[in-house]
Amino acid sequence: MNWEILAVLGIPLAGGAALALAGDRRWAAELNVALSFATFAAAGALTARVVRTGPILAFEEQFFVDPLNVFLVALTAFVAMTTSIFSRPYMRIEEDHGRLSAARLRLYHSMYQLFVFTMLLVLLTNNMGILWVALEAATLTTVLLVSLYRTPASLEAAWKYFILCGVGIAQALFGTILLYMASQKLLGSGIDALLWTHLAGVRSQLEPTVLSIAFVFLLVGYGTKVGLVPLHNWLPDAHAEGPTPVSAVLSGLLLNVALYALVRCKVLADGALGTPFAGELMMGFGIASVVVAAFFLSRQRDIKRLFAYSSIEHMGLVTFAFGMAGPVASFAGLLHMTVHSLTKSAIFFAVGHATQKTGTQVMEDIRGLIRARPTIGWGLIIGTVAILGVPPFGVFASEFLILTSAMRQEPWATPLLLLALGVAFAAVLSKVQPMVFGDTSEKFPPGRLPHQPALLPVFAHYAIVLTLGLYMPPYLADWYREAARLIG
Amino acid sequence: MSFSWSGAAAQLTELVLAILLAPLLLGWVNQCRAWLQNKGGPGVLRPYLMLRRLFAKDAIVAHGASPLFRVVPYVLFGAMSMAAAIVPTLGTDLPYAPAADAIALVGILALARVAIALAAMDIGTAFGSLGARREMMVGFLAEPALLMVLFTASLISQTTSLATTVETLSSRELAIYPSLAFAGVAFTMVSLAENARIPIDNPATHLELTMIHEAMILEYSGRHLALVEWAASLKLFVYSCIGIALFFPFGIAQGGDATGLLLALPALVLKLAIGGFLLALIETLSAKLRIFRAPEFLGTAFILAVLALLLHAFLETP
Amino acid sequence: MTALLTPALVGQIINVFAAVLLLVSFAMLAQRRILSLIDLFAAQGFVLCLSTAFVAWATGQTHLYWSAGLTFVLKVLLLPWILHRLIRRLNVKWDVETLINIPTTMLVGLVLVIFAFNLAQPVSELAGTVTRGTLGIALAAVLLAFLMMITRSKAVPQVIGFLAMENGLFFAATAATYGMPMVVELGIALDVLVGVIILGVFFFQIRERFDSLDIRHLEKLKEE
């Protein structure tokens, strides 16, 4: 009885429904945390089972759990949980500051759980059609979250998000239709023809022309949701204008999940085409994202937009790594997905409280956080340093591995990557350093925040990233290697 | 096609028939319009009376008119008669058939259009230039659409020769071709525009500022005007026959079949009568478009014609 | 009755449906009034439903009947009703404003149609269905809807363009693969419905804030 899968999916779904009714009570935030914790526990149980017994096919093969997606499931559940812990005081402070009402908090809490549900569904489903449906549903649940503050800018951001991601994902639907068309010849009609495990089994016999066109559409479609340049326009706005917990889960989780979908498609395309066409496309888009995002970083004035572009850059890096393929590159890509997710969400936590303390998102107006609120200040600077790839944090390890693989496999890319990473380093650090260490600005609202900010998640994330950088436990390394093998 | 006596006879008959029947078609259309509007109507033979009256009058020519002005009515009439001779109305075995090319047909119609526009500008009045300008604008947009329609038909029959096209189209088994349907609609729109019918132009209007065709012929009188009006009714006849030949080619005699020719005549009359009635219906049900909307109307016709072409090329061939 | 249906005739009737679908897509592109736009969208859904039902009848794939029924309920009845209600409550019955004039839009549309036909040519040869010739038209319908979205400056026509795009994709699915598995189709239908509902809520938020649904109000966030 696959109760783990049922629990992992059922808890957020039921939670979403429950919070839709009761999300405006005082204890809604605690319920949110409790549900996320329960989801994480179930995810942990699922992971333990997969590690013990190997991949699982459940419910008439509609759900598939292998080392690749189970670690993402665990990561998603974990970050969702820590974000819910962070969001508890954060949203309370927002409510006290008058930016949100209880009714909107109800929408927020129920959509939060539903969003987690859709992401977990994307990860666990074996059916490429349901994958599409769930990814589109993930967009839909977050549209109203981005516009939660109802400011003109947030409405615009949500509209852009909906339209751009909607159009993008429609391309992915066409790609899925083509995929189904190719698979029908070999697997017949009916739902089994869309199961990834079956498709992977026959992937060398899939029609190359159809698969190549299908992959292009899928890349454009799912790539929009990953935030690859030039389809990234929605990302900075959505991150900057939505509430910070939403920015954290968008950056930390949704981008990963979309990339996972893309990688599954790449495996099929590689098998069908036999040429590195799919990988080359991914590499191209990846490098473009890294370089463009790096150069946009220095022009940002809003702190959340700054870190949004940083997310684009890092996801471009991971896409590039997966495009290169090969055991080291894929391993590095998976590691980078993990550490980026943890670090970026932690940074957003710190940024969230920093902006609440100072009342502004404009970087020039924030100064001397280390004096005004030491924990927030340290949280921000450690996170920045970590995300920029400074050793001994985990990001350094994964970036190093990606760069060395690039030097070996795709030498032309190495100077571009180094340049982009260098530019990003300079841009971000030059902006964040004065924010943390500069002279305290008199413009800060005096006094403490109404509720104790939750900074434990921030440092918990950093601790994990540091550990991964210093010492990777062997079982974890094996796990990543196993998953990397599945990617090819 | 080689010369054959029956073919020549058919050709001559077609030509004479066209010249004689064209005013009748016009009269029929006007009468139907009146009936649809619950009026008594001027009678089907009215255009003949008008022509007789005009031929009896003196032709007055303005002082500044060049020789072009006097020549154009004859050019018009000649061009339209030639067009009528080319279009296979009764039979397809015509001596002129080698010259009966779709592109040549469009060229002849264009010649007529240019001639009348030049004549309109010849006197130098404001209304003449106004009419000429509008006529050229309509023509500039309608010609590509007409060409596309003819090309669609040509693609289906693999030749631009009108006679061969008609033969191919009439001998196919019954099949549903959306491309022909689109082309038919496009052709109807183009003929409405080219013949100065509603919704592009109102043939019964007295307001000079809304005229296109009437504005161009304001200066003509007497036998010149008679010829011009006759040519206009011939144009309507020719367009109707093109439509019938492309889209309803049943009944047109194949080759030099004499009995076929005899049967083709009543078939033609019947089809023209129905077509005239439908034209009157369209005119009654539509309102005249404002002149700056005419490009949109014709643009739609063009789009439909191109779509017909594309549909045929991509859907119906392989 | 089915004996009358030679494969050639079946192909021709499907071509007729596809041609009408393309025509409706062009008509939507040329529309000036928003009420007619919604009615055209309903007409598009109706053509889709009829063609799916016809394919179901001609090829014996009974699951397509369900698909046709779903299309009918969702796209001919439910979505146009929601849209009508939306514009009535938002009080927006204006003319559709376009960013480039309509004849130019139509010409660009023609180019897109040619492009779509060319793109679909190699793929449609590989499909195993009787409707494969119409894959080009489906892709053309998608691209035309996309064009409609980017040349409109008001919110509701953009959404209708988005829904029309989904119609085109549905037709592509029918053309290439006799429709997706029912579960997937239900999921997609659910997504579409939820999407429209969310958009409805969203429009009210926009209107509340801007007193207008002109998209150009929503173009202030630019790169600094």
C-alpha cells in the first residue's frame, strides 16, 4: 500500500481545502506549518523507502518514484516547510502593517498548500500529460499570490506572469501532443502511451523528426517556467512584487520542478535522436541565461529583483550543466539545484525581514543592517556570499564541478561562464555589502518588528549548504550519482 | 484547340449573346432589387430603353477634352466584348481559347479600368479625379484577389487557360472542396467591388461624394454614355459568367458538341437569372460601406482568396 | 450509412471542418467588437466539437464522443457564458483596440499560416491518423490566436486569444493523435476552467486599481 505517496500528495491537497475554509483564523499560519511538516515527514518516509527498495511504480504505474525525483520531493517538502515557518511571523507582520487583510491571508494559505500539491504532483507523476496539467496548475495557484498586495505593480507582475507562462506552457502542450503522436506508433493509444517509464523504454525507437520538433516546443514551454532567457520576462517582476514567501518558493522550488520536467523530456529526446541536439539547445539557452542575467544584475535597484536575476543566472547554469551531460556534469547540476534552492530561499527569508524592518525594497535606501538588526544582517551577507560561490559553501563545489566539466567537454563556454560569474560576483556584492555594513540610515522606522522574525530557517539552510560544501555524506553522494546516471 | 466551324459559331454566338443580353441582366438585377424592396420596379427592359434614348441624343464633349476622351467609350466597349468572348459561357471549344488565359483576362479588365480612369481625369473636374482615384484604389486591391481566385482554379486544373479550366472543373466527380468555397466567397466580394455594387458603391446614388463609378462618367453624354453604360453592364455579365464557369460549370458544352450548345443556352440563362437575383438580395441586405472601409472589405477578399490557394496547396493535393 | 463514407470523403469532410476553423480564427483576428469575439469563440468551439464527433463516428473511436461532449459543455456553453457575465459586470463593451491596424494584422496572419503549414508538413506525414493533413491548420490556428494576443491592447481579448490558442491545440491533438487520453483531457479542461475563473477574479482586481482594463496601464514595470 503506497501510503507514502498518498500522504505526500494528499496532505497538501486536503490542507489546501481546509485552509480555504479556515485560512483567516489566528491559527491558520500554525496549521500551515503543521501541514507542511506532515508533508515533509511523509516525503522523508517515501525517500527512505526508495533508498531501501529502489524505484517505485504505484497506482497502475501512474506514479513513479526514482532517485531523481525523490530527492527533489524531499527538497521541495523541506523548503516548503521552512518557508511556512518563515511565513508565519512574516505574514503576521504584514497584516499588522496593514498591507494584507485576513481574507487575503486565507487565499494565501490555501493557495500555498495547493501550490505545494501541484509541485509534488509534477514530481511524482509518471504521465507526461498529467505533468503538463500539474505544471500549469502550479502557475495558476501562484498568479493570485503574486498579486496579493493589489498594488498596480503587483497586478502587472501577475498579469505578465499569467500570460507569458500561459503562452509558454501552451507550447509545451503542443510538444506533449507531438510526443504522444510519436509514442502512439509504438505503444498504442490510451494512457499508457504517455507514461514516462514506457517512453523511456522505447525511446530509441521514437521517430526522430517528431521528437526533435517536440523537444523544441517542450524546451520553449517548460523553459519559460524555468526562467531561461529570452523567456524570462515574468520572473523579476513576479519575484519583486509578490510577498517574500512566494518569491522564496518560486525561486527555490518552482524553477527546479520545471527544470526537472525538462530533464525528463531531454532523456527521451536523447534516446530518440542519438545526436546531442537536445543537449546543445539546453546548453545554448543555459549560457544565454547566465550571461544575460549577470549583466542585468548591476542595473537593479530593487533587492528582490536583484536576487531574481541571480536565480535566472543559476538556473541557466544548471540547465547548461544538464545540457553538457555526463556523470560529473549531471551530478554537479543536481547538487547545484539543491544548494541554490536552499541558499536562495534563505536569502529571501532574510531579505523579507530586512525589507519589513526598513520599509523599502530599494537597495540604496537600506544601510547598516548589521547594526540595526544583527541577525538579519548576518543572514543576508552570509547568504550573498554563499550564492556567489565563495568556498566553503556548497555552491562553490557545484560551480567548480560545472566549470571543470565545461573545460573538459565544452571549452568554448568556460570563458563566458567565468566572465559572467565574475560580473555577477562584483555586481551583487557591491550592492549588498553597503546594505549590511554601511552607515545606518536614519530613515529606518524605529523599534522592533511586531513579531519575532523567524531566522532559524535561514541559518538552518546555510548550515546544510555549508555541510554539503565541506563534506558530502557518502549516501548522499551515491544518491546524486544514481540520479545523475538516470539523466545520462 | 484547332479551328472548327462549330467552335467559331459558338464563339460568335457567345459574343453576340453577351452584347445583347448584358443590359437584360442589369435590368433583371434592378427589377429584383425593386421587388425585394416592395416597389413596382422599372421593368426588365428599362436598360434597353435607356440605351435607345442615349443613342438618339447628341454627344456633348467639353472644350478641354482630349481625343482620349472620345476614344475611351469605344475602348471600353471593345475590351468588355473581348472579355466576354474569352470567357467560356456556352462551350469550351472556342477559336479564341488559346488566348483565353486567366491572366490575359485580368489584363483586359485592367485595361478597361485604366482607360475609364484616364477619361475621368481628362476633363479636370474634381469629381472626375475623385472617382478615378477611388476606382484605382478599389482596382488595386481587387485585382490581386481576383488573380488569387483564378490561380486557385488554375492550380486545380493545372493550367491558366480558361477553357481547359472549365473543362476540368465540370468533369470532376462531385467532391467537397473547401478551397473552392473560399474562392467563391472571395470572388463574390471582388465582383461586388469591381462592378460598383453595394457594399462598395451604390449604382443608384445621386450623391456625388459617395460615388465611384458614377463620378467617373459624369461628363459623358449621348452615344458615349450609351457605350459606357453598355460596357458596364457587359462587365457585370462577364463577371457573372466567370463565376458560373469556375464554380457552377455544369451545362457548359464540352468540345464542339452542337446539341450541347443548344442545351447550354437555357442553362446559362437560368444560372444568370438566379445569380442576378442573389446579387439583388445581397445588395438589399447590405449597407454601403464607408469608403475607407473598402480596403478592409477587399483585404478580406484577398485573404480568403489566398487561404483558398493555401488550402488547396496543402490540404487537397497530397 | 457508414458505407457511404469512403476514406476520400471522410478526408474531405474533415478538410471542410478544418477550413471553417481557420476561417473562424481569421474572423476573430479581424473582429472589432468584443461581443462578436466571444460569439466567434463559441462558434470555434462548436466547430471543434462537431469535427471531433465526426472523427469519432468515422473511425469508431468512441472515447472521442466524450471528448466532443466535454468540448461542447466547456467551450460552447460554459466559457462563453462566463465571459459574457464577466464583461457585463465589468461593464466593458467597447470596441477592441488593436496595436496595429487590421489589414496589416491579416497579412501577418497569412504569413503565419504559410509558416505553420510548412512546419507541419514533415510531421503530418508521420502521423497515423486520417486527419493528419489538418495538423498544419491546427498549428496555424494556434499561431493566429497568439498573434491576436499580442496585437490587442485590452485584457479580455487577450484572454480570448489565449483560449483560442488552447482550441487550436485541442484540434492539433485530434488531428495528430485522435485526442489525448481522457484523463489528460479532463485535466486540461480543468486547468482552462480554473484559469478563466482566476482571470475573472484578477480582472476585477485590475479594474479596481486602474478603473480600466487597458493593458497599456500594465506596462509600467520596465527595466530601470
